Amino acid sequence: MQQSNVRELTKMSMCVAMLCVTAYISFPLPFTPGMVTALTFALSLTAYILTPRQTFTVIAIYILLGAAGLPVLGGGQSLSRLIGPTGGFYLAWLVAYPLLSAAKGTAPNFRRYALTNVLIAVPITYAGGLVSMILMLDVTFSQAVTMAVLPFIPGDILKAAAASFVGVRLQKFFER
């Protein structure tokens, strides 16, 4: 039993580290405060290899590290990302990715992983970003959609597919 707990804590720690590292794989877009980032790829992998509760815990720890001032959030920033127009994305992750973890099923499956990602995690993430941009930037819904959703759709679909591909393999590896 103790070996199982150590294994789960190790997986969770590796996921927190992966989120911190992938935050640096990002670039800004000129027409939005949002950034294209590898974080959503890492969040998806986290959801695929952990339980919903573990996924929530990992994301909460990651956000708390940024709130504490460590430069681990998108683009290597800290608290400004959480309290600015992109803060809604981060808060939405606390709902989106545990739900993705719950919806992934018991057997690794690429199609199910990709479909649930695109139908659950991506829209919830966009909803959080929309709300924060509308509130923080005082823009219309249509302007917020242009800044928080439209530029990210193609990349998020590709990242969901890539994370599903890797997630299936990782899940099979961890089942050994």
C-alpha cells in the first residue's frame, strides 16, 4: 500500500513540475493578453494519468506556486497572470481538467481522450477566459471571443490530439 502512495505522489510531483516547465513554452499574440502555451498539453496529460482529485490538487498547487510569486505561470510570470485578464483561464482549469480526468474512462483510448478534451476541457477553459477578459478589459462578448477563443481553437485541437496520443501511451505504461 505504501509503495502505491509513493508512486501516486511521484506522479503528482512530476505533473506539477511539468506544468511549471511547459509554462515557459509559450508566446504572446499581439491582439490578446492570452498566450499560446504548452500548458494545456501538460494539463491534459495530467488529467489522463491522474484521478480527478489528484488532477485538481496538482493544478491547485501549480496556481498557488504562481500566486506565491514564483515565476511558473504562462510565459514565466507570476501573480499578474492570475489577477489580470487571463486569470479566468487558470481558474477554469480547476474545473475543466478534473472533469476531463473523470470523463477519460477506465481504458486508455485515443478517440475518447481527444473527444472529451475538445468537448469538455477546451470549452470550460474558454468560458473562464471569456469571463475574465470581459470583466478585466471591459470589452464586449464578441471582442472577448476574438481575444480569448478564436485564435486558440486550431492550436488547442492539435494539443488535445497530441496529448491524447501521448496520454494513451503513458497510461498504458503506468498500468504495468
